[in-house]
Amino acid sequence: MIYRDFSNDPNLRDPSAPPPRNRLGGEASPYLLQHAGNPIGWYPWGDEAFEAARAEDKPVFLSIGYSSCHWCHVMERECFSDPEVADLMNDACIAIKVDREERPDLDGLFMDICHIQNGSGGWPLNLFLTPEGKPFFATTWLPKRTTGQMPGLTDILPRVKWLWLMQREDVLRGADSLAEALAVRLKSAAGGRIGGTAVRAAIAELRELFDSQWGGFGFAPKFPAVPRLLFLLDQARSPANPKAECEELFAMADLTLRRMWRGGIHDHLGGGFARYATDEQWIVPHFEKMLVDQALLLLAAALAHEIRPDPFYRTMAEDIVGCVRRDFTAPESCFWTSLDADS
């Protein structure tokens, strides 16, 4: 499709006008403060941003991340600090920054949209919304310029502006379709008690995804996916399941925990576990550590030990607790949420 680049149209934009004011300097979030010096006119999430979008008749660019996220740092350096990207962004959109640790509700909602549209998700999470807050495009990390099949922001922003000005009805239909898909997803997730049929379907799906050689599920990058392990362990001790199946389900969780323990995703010097591994053998970690991962893996080790006592699980639990006490416990007797991959 041929489209016109409106980003430098003198009839639509005053090149002498100062860039929009960045409004993140007064925020408490460390992640938002990391973007307070960007030339992009960021707003925090709130009514002011959407009122500006309606007043200026612009779509919203929403970017969600967290302070210890490596790819969030990369995008901040390569895109959000770049004057060319900022000029295009300020001209085409009202930009909003959200800290997923500060607003997990928004992160969960918009991550569902990304999964619906792409089948996967991650951070930084980037979306375009209508001024009423309905998303019409979702993706994760983006480079400045298009590379291979990966579109760049300098190409996407003029395209979004053209679509908003010239094909708005199509954009709004797409937004309504995504909103309907999300409503169906949320309705099914809020269905209450999980029946036996859903449990059997989940077990069958995990069997299909399970890596019988290296443990875990799927291919690289590979995450601990601890809720799946907890589900397997819970089913492994269920009297409703045949003994042979209980053994199989326990073995899937056990192999995963042991392979992670021996791999590079486990910090053999400092204790605890990294966020994920970039390879399927758990060798090369992505170095940020999250408190939530330590908590879930500690729970998995304790549950596995409860089902089948083994010194390995005790050692794993003590290793995680040592990491949390040393690296995640703040002087005020609270907890740090994460350790940055880049520092």
C-alpha cells in the first residue's frame, strides 16, 4: 500500500514549535524517572494524557516496561532518547509511559492484547491506542529503523499517523475487534472453578510442549514458567490421577528444576535464578533477577520436597533464600523487586 509521510508536511506541523513537555520528572517510579530526560513528551498514565489525545485528535502511544529490563534500556537509548524518533513521536501521538511494577493491572490487560494479536508478548510492551483507550496495534521491542522483518519506529510512526488521518474507520474497527476478543478472554478467565476437562486439556498441552531432554517448555528463549511446574506438582499429588501419571507429572517438574539448577540460569556464585535463559539448555542467562521468580521457585522446591523429600530440593530452597536475604532485602526490612541486568 502506498502512503504519504505527513511527518514533515508544513501545512500540518509547525517546525519551530517547541517539543511537548516531558511530564515524568515528578514521578516516584524509578522506571518513569529513567525516561524523564527523553525528548519525547511523555505523560504518566491518567486522564490528562487521554484528554490531550482527544483535544489534539491523535492516537496514543503506550509503552510499558520496568526498571531492570534490559531491552527496555536498549529501546530507551536507541529510540526514546533519539531526536529523530522524538520528533516523529511528538508529531504523531500522545505518548504515555507505564511502569509495570507500579501498574500490574494495566500491564496484564495490555499484555493480553499483545498475546491476542501476536501469540506472544514481552517487555518493553508497546501499543497504539485510540484517544478512548482502545488498542489497535501491539508489539514488544522495536528498533529505530526497520531491520529485516522487524519494523522500526521511524517507519511505523508516519504510517500510524497516515492511517489515523486517512483510514480511521478501519483503525476503529480493528480496535473494536481487539476489544471484543479481550472481553471474551476475560470472561472465560473469570469462569470460576476449573473443571476436570480443563485440567486434562492443560496436562495434554504441557506434555506437548515439554522438552524431555532439557526440561522446561518450548524452545529458546526459555523461562522457568513456574506456575506450570506448580500445576504439575499439584496434579502429581492428586489422588484423582493414576499413580503412573502422577509419576510422569512429577518427573517433568523434577527434570526442569534439576536442569535449571545445573545450568547458567542458576547463579552458582550468588545464588538464585535469572529471569530466563536465551537458549533451550538453560546455559546462557538473561541476567536480571526478579523477586517474584525467586519466590515462585522457592515455592516449587518446597512443594517438590513435600511430595518426595530430597536433599536437592532443600539445597535449592536454601540457595534461593540466601540470595533473597542478601540481594533483595532492603535496609528498611522491605524487598527490592529486581536486580538490573545492565548494572
